[in-house]
Amino acid sequence: MSYASVEMDILVWAQDRKIIPNSTPQAQFMKAVSEMGELSDGLTKGDMHLIEDSVGDVMVCLVNMCALLDISLVDCMEKAYEQIKDRRGTMMPSGVFVKE
């Protein structure tokens, strides 16, 4: 499945459950932040099931937030890629990205 087709499935699901239009971008953002906490817990514990579940939940919240803002998550990813695609550099073992 493509990102775009999964995004559409999520949007239909959210519409059926009245998340869209009855939620707000802020509420979906806060839900995503909560799910990021679960993701952190999964990473700390090395729990792959929790990691995968949490990443998926974060993405669902972001799709919903974008829909409420009348933008596409896929379009946002494409725009971000366009900004970074020509960057040169290396991630150091310390976690710092050093630009060329």
C-alpha cells in the first residue's frame, strides 16, 4: 500500500467516527504527543510491538490533524523532502548532523 492510499483509508475511518469534523487540529496534535510518549516507552523497553503500534498511532493523529487543517500529510512529506534532498553531510555517532 502507498502512503496516499493508507492516508485515504484513515480519513474515511475518521469521517465515519466523526473525528473529522468534530475534533480540532490542537486535539489531534495533543493526541499525537501522547502517542509519542508511548513510542518513547517502547523504544526504552525495546518493545517492537509497542514501537510499531505507537508509530502508527502518531501517524493516524497527524493524518487527522492535517485533514482538519485542509492539508495532506503526504504533501507535507513531499515538501519536507524537497527542502532536504540536496543537503550534504553526515550524522556523527554523537547524534549531531555535520553539514558539508
